[in-house]
Amino acid sequence: MQIESDGRIGEQWTSGNDFDNRFIRQVEADTVKRVKQRIGKMLHKVQKEYRADVIGLGEQVRIHYPRVWEKIKGDWDDIFADASIRYSVKAKVKEFGTTSIKIQ
């Protein structure tokens, strides 16, 4: 599973240069870390507590590996609960500032 996100840094009230590349890379790294933590908690909950594929991975197996799916679909909840799910997260700062809204 691959997760990619582009974002904007809002107005900052911190000291220092928010446009500095080191600051931007740190924001991206911190974002990736927090997203990975949240995904890890979510996967643990749906796999170990609920033991239910509420995120639809079985549907992806059915579409991309139909022969495998036919063999495992009856045991999917158990397979899903014990599966090792790999994922990567990428975050990129694209813009700075807030969005202005024009009211007419």
C-alpha cells in the first residue's frame, strides 16, 4: 500500500525561517512519522481487535489475484487478521500560507 500526500504549511508564528529547506524536510518527516503511527494503530485495531477487513484489502486480492481469492475467500477474515501489511508514506510540502476566500 502506498500513501502519498501533498500539502501546504499554514501561517506560522514561530521564530526562524519557515522557508528553509531543513525546516520543510523536517515538517515532511514529522508528517510521515505521524501518519505511519496512525496507520499502525488503525491496522492493529482492525486486524487484532475487530478481525475484520473494513479497509477492503480482500477486494483488492479478489480483483488482482482471482485464482488465489477463490482458494482463500472462506478464510479471509483469519488470513487478514494475521497478515503482515506493508505500506509506505510520502509527504511533500508544495505551498505556504493560507487560502484566501473571496466573498462577493
